[in-house]
Amino acid sequence: MKNIIGRKVGMTSVFLDDGRFVPVTVVEAGPCVVTQRKTKDRDGYEAVQLAFGDTSAKRLTKPELGHFKKSGSAPKKHLREFRAGVDGVELGSSVTVADFAAGDRVDVVGVSKGHGFSGGIKRHNFSGGGASHGSMIHRQPASNGDTNAGRTVKGSRRPGHYGVDRVTHQNLEVVRADAERNLLLLRGPVPGAKNGLVVIQQSVKVKEK
């Protein structure tokens, strides 16, 4: 099963077998416990629920503790459901990075970094106005669509809240899978800040070589 939950650790660089020196993002992935197995007969679809991250029992409600007790798992902090590649996965089993191999392609889901209230240059990559003293418009958005509508037209690129969105980056390459330390080394943009939760799943749009 090439689906797992992890925590973004940071970045480093490694040498590949062909001598290339590439930057990678380190993700502490798993081990995850299968806490629920959904079937088509009972639930209408096939899926498995994975749990990641130890937590204290006093932080959970009684129904949540009973949910973990059914699978024989210790209390966990994060729960996520996966529908693809779940054949043969049983309740209570453990999912680790041992199922991944170098060269695999994965999709990574995370919450992007928050930037607060940002202007058009930072939020939408506007070029800005002239830099000379007489310009008077340096980082202002200037003209940006209809001004007689009496409202903000949908799709207008204006200053506003930037970040803290669910982001999916597709077709990231698995450079290395360290089963002993539960680490995945991924080449590509992994969304979110350090220590942020990321969901890794098998890529749905694998590019042909």
C-alpha cells in the first residue's frame, strides 16, 4: 500500500547513483496503523483509515478511544482515509515506508504556509509600478478590472488572505525510502512548513518516461 501519513522534517541534499547532487525534502512517514476497514457491502465503497502520531488518551473523547480499541491501536493524533490501493490491507496492520521504493511517483497533500494579509505583488506576483520618486505607485495594484460594478467581481486578483490552503503537488519522485528510520526523501515541492502534517499517496498522473 503506497499511502501513508507523515510529518515534514526539512530539506537536505543527497547524491544519486549516477553522481547527481539533488535537493530533497525529508518526511518522517509512519508507521501508521489501520484503524478502520470500509467495505462496499457495508459502507458503499472500499477504503482504509490510517492513524498517525502518538497522543495522550486524556486528549481524546470516549468514542474516539473506543474507535482505537477496536483496532487494538494506541491513541493517535491524526486520522486520514484512503481509497486507492487498499487491497489486502487488514484492520490493525501497520503501514510503513517499506512499501515505497526509489523512483516511485507520489502525490503529496499539505496545508500551505500562512502569509497573513498580503498585497498583489506577494500574493499574485504583480510586477508593480515604477521605482523612481515620481512614480507614486510602487507596490499598489493599480487598475484591476471594472470599477462601476458596485461589487468585487469574482476572480479579481486583489490583496487579501494568502496561504493556509490545502495544496496537492503531483508526481513527486521518491529518491530514497529509509525503513529503519521511517524517512522518505522526496524530490519536489512539499507543501507546508516544518513539522506540518502531509499525506502521501500513489500518484494518479504518472508521467511516461
